[in-house]
Amino acid sequence: MPSFDIVSEIDEVALRHAVDNANRELSTRFDFRGVEASIEQNGLAVTLKTESDFQVRQLEELFAKACLKQNISAAGADKPEEPEHSGKTFSLTLTFRQGIDQPVAKQIVKQIKESKIKVQASIQGDQVRVNGKKRDDLQAVMTLLRESKIETPLQFNNFRD
């Protein structure tokens, strides 16, 4: 019986490449010349530091573009509403999540069931397993989830015929 898993994973190497590329672009930007600004990675947490609130937002946009080039969705990262102000620096910490949270998994299963595609979806820890009789049905579920408005970045792996 064909099946596949729906997961949400962040490749740490690709994230490191995104941080390095963003730092490289930061060093060439004219509007950051003479300003203390940095992008640092610690595991799955990325910290953006600079001297003003406006520049933190610019760093966030610059880092999001670097992530996009590495096929990482920065929209799936947890971030506070306002940058943290400490002394003369503002910092914003983006925390990338591994796995699918329980409410998001329930939303995925509900969306699959409402679509009336003849498959079974089950939550297994931090991933969702989808089983079906036809490969075409599984591909229809993939298309449905790619077009959905779920904010968590999803990947499909372990496809079996």
C-alpha cells in the first residue's frame, strides 16, 4: 500500500550557508557601513543584532532572502513581535522548529479528510503518515498541502509504492 510522511525539518548545513551568505552581503551593504551589525547562528536559533529597530527589520529581510536561496522558509521560524533592546543594541532571535506541532498536525489531517481524497492520514509523533491505494491519490494530497495556507514549511519524504 503506497504511503509517505509529511515532516517539517530544517537542514542545519543549509541554515549555516544562509547565515554565511547573509553576513557576506551585510559586509557589502552601504547602509550598514560603520554600524555594528551581525547575524549569528547557535544550533537552530539565529540572532540578528544591530544598533536600531529599523536596521533589525532590514537584517531580517536580508536573512529571509538568503534563506530563500537555500530553500529554507524563514516564515516557519518563531520570532518575537518586537526586537529586544539591550544597551545600545537591538536583537531579534529567530528560532527554527523541527517537526510538526500537534495543532498543525490536526489541521493537516482535517484538511486531508475534508478534501474527500481516498487516503488515510495518521499523526505519528512529530510527523503525519498518509496511506492510500493509489499513487495518484497521494500526489493529489501533496498538491493540496502545497497550495494550503499552513504556515509551517512541509516536506514530503519516505514515499513508498
